[in-house]
Amino acid sequence: MTQEEFKEEAQRLRPRLMLTARRYLGDDDAEDTVQDALLRLWQMVGELRQPFDALALRLTRNLCIDKVRRRKPTVVLTDSGGTDQTDGDDERVERMMAVVSTLPDLQQTILRLRHLEGMEMNEIADLTGSSEVAIRKALSRARQAVRQKYMKQYE
């Protein structure tokens, strides 16, 4: 593939790649991820054949999944003036997150994506490469494990 052919193909694919990246990452990291994918494809320009849609989409998807996996989960807690109730809630959240961190990696990921990131089951299934049924089952098992461990340790 020539450089001109690559440029035309990349320009044609860019909107689709952006759509894919935004679905996984939102607007924040989508542009950077698409740039990374196109850069990697550019490095293979001599070996590429047209059309390379499937390769570009898979590469973008995998880069997005890598970024999601590397993200640190965050919980936004509002301060209601330092009442005893808020202090108790903070402690419960910390204890709950400690319990969650003892789960297997896949269960931790699914719990965090669902409850902290607010993702839908089908989005999590796409992101992890699993079926929606498998994600629902893993989420159910993760919740049950958290409940049992929390009750055993803190109640």
C-alpha cells in the first residue's frame, strides 16, 4: 500500500474509529486512542492491503480496552458538612472497596464498570469480549462474594 492510499483510507475510516473509541472512552481519550491506532497502522503501511477496516477497528477497540483496564476507579463522595452520617458512609465505602479489591480481576473489573462507571451490560460484554449472559453471571457472583465477605468481616 502506498502512503497516499493509506492517507485516503485513514481519512475515510477516522469517523468510524472515533465512534468506536467514544463508545468505550467518552470524548476525553477517544482522539488520542484513534491517533495511536492510526500510528500503529502507519508503521505497518508496507504490509497493509486495502481495505483494512477490520484491522483498524480491532486495533482501536483493543487500545480502548487497555485504557479502560488501566483507569483507576474513582468514587465521587459529596461532603455534607462533616456529619457523623457522612463519616460512617465514608468508612463503609472504604471497607466495601477493600472487599472488592480481594475479588478476582474479572469480577473487580465488571463490578467497577457497572457500578462506578455506569456502563450497561452489553457495553461491558463488548469491552471484555464476553457474552452478556456471562457478564450478568459474573456480576451476580461478584455481588454475592462482596456481600458474604463484607458481612463476615464487618458485621
